[in-house]
Amino acid sequence: MVVNLLGKPADELRAILESLGEPAYRGAQIYHALYRERRFDFAAMTNLPASLRKRLPQEVVIALPEIVRRYPSADKTVRYVVRLTEAKPARVEVVFMPEDDRQTICISTQAGCAVDCQFCLTAALGLKRNLSAGEMIGQVLVALEDNHAALKPQTNVVLMGQGEPLLNYDAVMGALGILLDPNGMAISPKHVTVSTSGILPAIERLAEEKVRPKLAISLNASSNQQRDQIMPINRKYPLEKLLDGCRRYPLRPWEWLTFEYVLLGGFNDSPDDARRVIGLLGNLRAKVNLIPWNPGQLPFERPDPVRVEEFRKVLLDKGMLAFVRHSRGQDVMAACGQLALLESVPGSTERRFSRALAGDSLEV
Ligand code: SF4
């Protein structure tokens, strides 16, 4: 099989070029061309000699994900369905969210997901496979390229698309190595966030990494009894163990842990829930993002906006940082918990399950 250079760390690119009989520094030049200059065609890598530019396509490839479909939202968010062809073919989603001074790109780390959170449409897909580091980096690159005419100076990347990032740890760390490398994509760790359902051993492993992103934990409940109902992973890593791991997590001076709390109307959105959340998080350097449930095909209610504000006020009154985050791209099924390869028609209420959810294969 032809080697895909995308997602390989700089030292591996050097080794590959050496194996082709070229000087090792040619690998570093390709790394620079890929991630600093975003050139994906060997012919455009003008830092390489012409003879090598001509030879490389016969030896190796740069396989970017292919955009299969774009779903532009009324709020300027774009949900992409991309086709991946490394290993078993698969489709995943990438979400591009432009703002005044930056863009945020939400990428997938697995095709589907095995964690089975009850409020998340991705769970219905089951796990198809892990993505490689190159397939994750490739999602960032295609989203940037597709919007290159309107890019802002700052890019944020969140690993919150399909999949549980910490169950694909090595490939995720490979992708982060390039995203956070000053000689690679050069994105600050302050602008890259990994979100987890709470895979405790992997959180402990991440705590030991020299280079790491920010960490967000998907909390979504105020007690074990409640969390067990919507996040089966809680039976394996219950709140007291998970939060103990969070207390031991070595935060950098600028860093806060983020706890995401999807508010499900009538289920976890009462003032008593808010008080219990304070009891759980009170002694952590933490902020809470409250995400009102996005209506979809699942049997939960959108929370009453008054209750959302009451919930936030209980947290604020106890000195806890709390924000209400309204998910973007809801009209094109790009919002939190909605990524399941659904087809949607922008501007209309028509949403229907794709073949994948109807039980067909995701293979393309
Ligand atoms: S919320 Fe995240 S971890 Fe849970 S099922 Fe959805 S994709 Fe998987």
C-alpha cells in the first residue's frame, strides 16, 4: 500500500525520505510545506527540487479527506460530510464555525462511537472504526482550504465531533502533535480542546503528556443515578472516581477544566440539579458550559429557557463560572449531539435519517 504522508510526524517524514535515498532534511521540508504553507500537491512544493517534485507522486501520496457534501447553515456554520479512504472506507463529519475574529473547526476522531450516550445521535451509528492521525489533521486542512478566502487569523480546533477521542488515544496524540507543533500547524494549546465522556485512565495518561490541549469533560448529570441513565460509561468510571481524577489533573496557570452539561428538559435541569453540580465541582478550577438540548430524533425535551437561566444563576451565585452555549448549525444537524450523517435541507424542517441510521453500512 502506498504510504500517505499526511499525519506523519516530522521525524517519520525524514525517515521516509531517507528510505527513498533522499537527504533526511527533505522530510522536514515536506512537513513545512504541508502544515505551514498548506500545499498538498507535490508540484506546488517549491521548496523541493524539481526532480523530487516529479518523483514523489510515484512513491507516496498526500491523501486528504474528500468532501462529499456541504450543509451550510443560516448562521454561517458549515457541516461537511467527508469520505476517508485510509484503511476501511468511512464517512465522518467536520463542522466549520466562523466568528468575527476566528474560526472553530470541530473534527471527528472515530467513525461512529461505542460510548452510547443516550442524548447523542452519533451513538446510534455504533463504532465503525478509529481514524488515523492523518485523517484527523486532514479534516482541519480541508475545512481551512474550503474557506481559505475568508479565514481569520486564529483557528480553534475542538475534538468534539463523532467519536470518543480518548478511546483512540495514540492517533489523537499523533494529530495533536502536529496541530500544536510550532513547526507544524502552530496552533496554541489554548485553542485546542479535547472533549471526553470521562475515560479516566486516558485522562490520567493525558495528564502526563508534555504537550497537551485543553480538556473538557462531558458531565451532563448531577448524580451517579442520573448519569448512569444517559451515559453508560458512568458505570465504569463513576462521578466520584472521575472527579477525583480531575482534581489530580495538573492544570497550567492559564487553564481551567471545562465541564459540558447538556440540559435535558425535565431530566437534569432543576435548581436542585444545579446545587448538586456545585457540590460535585465546587473545589475544582472549573467552568461549566450549559448546552440546551438540541431537538432531534431522540426522546428528550428542549429545556425551558427560564429554567436554563435559573440553573445558570444558581451556579453563578455560588461563584462558579457558567455560560450558556447555544449550539450552532442546528438547522443543518451540525450542533452538539447531532452528528450522525443525517441528511438535512437548509432552511427547512426536513431532516431524515441517512442510510447509516436505517441500518445500512457506512462504507462508501
Ligand atoms: S457524546 Fe461523544 S462519547 Fe457520547 S456517544 Fe456521542 S460521540 Fe460518543
